[in-house]
Amino acid sequence: MADVSIKVLEEPTSRDFLTLEEAQKRLGMPTTGGDPAANELLQTQITDASAIIARLCNREFAKTTVAETWRGNDHETIFLRLWPVKDADVFGIGGGLGIWPSPPLAPGSFELENHTGKLRANGFGDPVTVTYAGGYLLPDEAPDDLKAVCLIVMRSSRSEAQRESVEGIRMLAHKESRVIFFDPNTQKTATAAAATGGFGYGAAVDAILPRYIRRWA
């Protein structure tokens, strides 16, 4: 198993899978006017849901420029950790970081499977450092299925927040007296039920997210 380390050279401009307007349209909300506080909350929910998806997949989705160094690689192929990768976004392959920023390498000097980040080149050394920009330019390049997952996570969070605001509230009455209290056992039961199986967001999410997870190298 190769040892891989990544040095970030340029942070992404956005990690959100959806724009505010996209989320409003898909949730059936007005896209103009509206409550500024509600719009701010929705934007926060977009960012939170996008971060949850990245954590579930254990990867960065937003297009980021990095220097990725592999040590102990005994194969002729490297699977870059940030994918997809365009040919023009591979800036250097060698034993060091080289000059950054630098012009892209000539396409004929390496073989790259763009949608997976599978890279082959002549004479990989050890260690080898690949300087490149990989991932999606979010939110514009976000795949439609990831946008859908983002909405599912958002709806789940919104429903959970609404449910928690009333769930577990109990009232005891005796004659004219009323005592209202919160029953923590109800919350524990609901949480345990929601945590069973898959990613915890339903069959659609369980079917979509595995294709974005790298399970080798």
C-alpha cells in the first residue's frame, strides 16, 4: 500500500453543490424577495449538507490545486485522490513540487483517465509528486446526482430540526394543573432508528454515493 500525502496549493472557491437559487427552486421556495434570515439559513444548510456528503465519501469534491506525493508505489499507475482531472490541469510529474504556478504538461507525456483520475506516465520515481487541479468547479460543475443527494440531506436535516422542536414533549394533567416536560427517551429511540443501515439517508443516497468513493490504492 502506497503512502500518499497531499499539499494544498490553491483552495477551492466554493464547496457547495447548489446555489441558493437552485435550492430555492428545487424546494419550491420563491427565488426573489423572501425573508433574508430564511435565505441565510438555507445557504447555511446547503453548505452543511455539502460538507456532510464530502465527509461520508471521505474526499474533497471541490476543484482544488494540490501537490500529491506517492511513496512506496509498486505499480505503474497512480490513482489521483482528487478526481475528475482534465489533461490541461496536470501541471507537473516528478520528484519535487517544481515551479508553481506552471504551464500544463504536454498531453502526450502522460496517459490520464479523466473521470477516475487514473494516471500513467513513463518512469514514475519514488517518491513521485503530481501537481494538478482535480475535482469539480462547484457549484456549476456538480453532477446532478450529487445535487439530488444534497437536497435529500438538506430535507432530512430540515425535517429533523422541525421534529426535534416538538418530539418528546409530554404533558401531565391533574385537575387544573398542567406540567409540560421533555422526555429524552423518545429522542433516543428516534435517533437509534434513523442510524440503521447505509448512509442513513435512504436507498437513493446509498445507491449514489458509493460511486464517488475510492476503495483502492
